[in-house]
Amino acid sequence: MDLLDILYTPLDLPQPPEVNTKQLIEWIETHKQDLDPYKKYAYDNNITSENNPRIIWPWNMGIVYLNWDKNINPGWIGNFDKTFPDLSKYMYSVFDIPIEELGTIVILPTKKNHTGMGFLHQDPGDIGIRIYLEFEHIGKNKLLIQKTKIPYTCQQTIPLPVDPDLLQSEVLECKTLTNRYCWFINNTRAFHGTWTEVENSTRIAVIVSGNYESGHKVMKRLKNKILESAEKYKDYAILW
């Protein structure tokens, strides 16, 4: 099995610490003004699509760590690491990423009044390592995925919303392992998007990435873990 063939799998890693989700969401609201310049930076540098008027953005996004390129001073935003010390350390150490190699940590609570489909997308970077800090109403709320028609070997620049002709027609569900766990998503050969059936559900995903110099190192360290996890969770894993 090749790493590029794995489109989704839970990861055989320690479970995230329990977190006060209300406090976490309140932190994002409280630090809205602090976060806005970083969110603009993220949009301008193709890290997020939040301001794209052509898609439905389903999250109340909080960027808590940023070291994406040489033009921005690295560090935690709004003293997030002081407010949530155990969670902060877990989110990069669980993936064996030294702090000096950390690029971004983005926290994505689903908006309270959002229902239905978000939008099919790929996240920036080839390393699709993710965490669920909470996932309510498993089986009703879902993560959906569609394979690309072409087995790309590197991530393509594809404008949003994605042209359906580029994707295979079958819509697959990334089965949720539990309400808190780490997982991998493929950003080269598939597009994914959220489906929310139950309004006002608490669902919080986390995107973790290496920085502009370390992405290949992070992937090299995690490659075997991802392959082993896809074997262990073969009833959950989705292959191209």
C-alpha cells in the first residue's frame, strides 16, 4: 500500500485530552479582533478559503499557532498555550512535531446554526493530520469524501468550488471512530467536506501542519504510522 492511496484513516495515536469545549469556543469569540489579521493573512496566503464568496464556510475558525513562512513571527496567538497548556502541547507532540517545526494549528468548531453540506475542498499542504476534540451526533453529522478521477502524485491548484467533472461520482463517508481521536486525510487524490444534520452540534476539528521548511520531515516521521493505522482500522480506512 502506498501512502497516496490512503484517502482517510483514523490514526493509532493517544486520544486527545478532554477539553472544556464551551471555554474553547468562547476563547475564539473573545479573541476575534486578535485573530482577524491572522485570518486575513491565512486567506491571502491560500491557507483558508473563509472569505471566498462562492463557498459555504461552516466553521467559526480560530488560528492558535502560526509559523507558515519567514515573513511572520512564529508563536501562539492570544496566549492560547497559557489558557490551554495540556491541549496546546498535545496537538503537536502527538504527531512527533518539534515546536520549531510546527507551522499552523487551526481549530474549527462548526458554526452553531449551520446545517447541511459545507463545501468540498482540499486543505493546504500534503500532510493531512487532523484531530477531533469533540464530535457530537456521530452517524448523523458526517465527514464526506470524493475521490479524484486522476490519481495525482502531488496536490493540484484547483479553484473552488471544485468542478464535479474532476471527481468520481461516488460520495463516501469517513466513518467516525469515536468523539475524540486523531485522523489522516488525503489532500492530493480526494476532496472532503462536512455534513451537518443536527443543528447546534458541538463538532471541533483541528488542523496541524509543519512549517515552510519541515513538511517533508513531518511526513517522513509519520508515514509508517499512517500506513499501520490504515491496516489496523481497515474497516474505517478509505483507499483510492
